[in-house]
Amino acid sequence: MKRIHVCIISPNYPPSDRICGVGDYTKKISEEFSRMGHRITILASKGYKGPEESGNIRVIRFCKKWDFFSFLRLWRLVKKSGFKLVNIQYTPVLYNTSFKLPLGLINTIVPVVPSFHTLHRSSVLSKIESLVLIKSCRGIISTNEEITYMLNKTRWIKKTFSEIPIGSNIIPPDKNNMSKRKAKKKLGLDEKDLILTNFGLFYPGKGLETLIRGCSLLKEKKINFKLILLGSLRSGDLSYIQVIKNLINRLDIHDKIILTGFIEAGKVTQYLRATDIFIVPFDRGASIRRGSLMAGIVHELPIITTFPEIPSRYIDGKTMALIPPKNPSSLVDKVIELTNDTKKLHEFERNVSNIKQKFIWSDISRRIIREFYRMLEKTA
């Protein structure tokens, strides 16, 4: 397969002064592209704090604001760079209107392929920006089923696209010989306790209030358990953790909950190894765009989550135990049901392992590169 030089636009490419799931995604696929032998140039914001060169990856601290002046600079760079393709990691909050609207003009030099993580915000202007980008680009990558659903509904666009999901930022080791009992012992957890875990960035909408209220009901039922909250906060959500702590104190369940704060990936994996049930009760339904859900999938855990807003090929009653959003009593009923039915619990583990490969970074990256080649063949 011919090696290509790809430019990827990702403002919050890590390490950065802003935590960003899109940036983490870009880092994972870029590293895989580099292993395949492709040359990658990342255009990041000035907040990037890492090295300029790493293997086949070069990172440019491109600009502070993604505005029209940044677009002009991008135009000049693309003309002289030798890039074969420009891939923009797209969610509307990352770019100014004056950068987004003319971006399609880059197609007169090389193909532009947006990877849509979020299609648009609720404003009319945001929808117009997305439609202009869709119409002017050479191809589209949808990273989740919600994007795919919206693109399919907008039939007049008549644009081919590929759905290629995200993976997990927390990757289990290739060989996992440690039993759940040993994992609990290593972490100082009681082997007799039911270990429930939740993972990810903590912010409103992740269902933490539902989970904590559910734990209060579990405590009332005299069930021996611990809830491990494995996560950290975005800079804009620093006050949210106090809301959660206040709820924990008000319900008097601080003895049942462990708030780890930020911990490195290897430690997260240790806790996930010790997990009996992984619970992610999103307020607006589960989605494959949720990196926290991906962590449970790639670790092959039995998962309790909420019914997705749109039909999903991956999230159904066979792969995961589904409950209504914002419903603590349903959550508790499902926990008790699975605790009393180990056959069902292991069935969920087996079924989620069957979809795991779809969310492995090496597989995701190969599919993206194939899509890039398809775009290049169309323009040859």
C-alpha cells in the first residue's frame, strides 16, 4: 500500500492545555497511521505542550484562534506542503465561522475529508456551516450513529460517507491473566463486595446523579458493594464535582463510593479488571460516540447503560443491559437482576466481546486509511 502524507487538523491535540476527547481520538489514529508508515502533520492550537516530532508525526502549533486568518495560513501551507489529503476533526465548537465556511476551497488543491464527531449545534448558523462543509468536501467520515442518522435524513446532500466509530482511550493489555478476585485484592477491595464502576470525564449529562441515587437505594437494600468513580474533570466543569460530593453526603453513602480523581491509564485498567458491573447511565441515552462506554466494551465487561436515542447496531438488549435514563430504581433492579443471574452476566460479557474488534484502534485506523485512498482514487 502506497504511503501518503496526511494533514490532520485537531486543535486540542494532546498533551494540551485543554482535555478533549476529539484530541485524544486524533492522537490514537495518528499513532496507528505512523506505525503503518504514513507521514502525518498535525495542526494543533498554541496550547499544544508536546514534542514537534515523534516518529512519522510532526505537530505544528498552528494558531491561537481558528479564524479567517488561520484559514489563509492553511491555504498557503497546503499549497507548498505536498499533503495528499486534509482531514479535519470536526465538532463545531472548535472552529470559528470564518474558518469553517471557506474550508471547502482547500479542495481545489487537495481533498478535504471531515471526520464528524458532532455535526452541528442548535443554532441555524451552525447548521449552515455544517451543510456548507458537507457540500464542499470530497468525502465524509461519521464517527457515530447519530451523525449517520442525520446524514441519511438529509437526502438531498447525495454525498457518500463511511461510518467508522471511535475506540477507547483506555486499552487493556493483550494478555490478561489476572482473575477478578486477584484484581480486587491488589487494589485493597473486599473480595465479597460487588464492584460497580463508572469511567470518563465527569460533567452534567453523564448520569452520575442517577448512579449515586441508585447506590443509595442499593445501600437501603443491605447489598455489599462499592462504586468506583474513575474519572477527571474538564477545566470548565470544576464546580460539578462539588455537586456530586454534596449529593453523596446528603444521601449518606460516602462509605460506599470511591472517587479516584485523575489516575493514569494502567491504574484505570486495574480497576476495570476488578469490576463486576460497569455502569454508564447517560441522561440522553447511550451512544458509540461515548469514549467511556468504549472503555467498558474493550475490557469486555457486563455493562448497564441507557436506551440509545436512535436504533443502534451495537447497543441492544443482547450486548448490554438497558434501562431508561434518569431512573435510579430501574438501575437498582437491573443490578440486582444481574447479581442474582450469573449466567446472564456472563452472557453479556461474551456478547460484548463479539463487538469489541469494531472499537480497536488498529482496525479503526485501517478503515480510515482505506477511506482516504478511496477519496484520492476519486480525484485521480
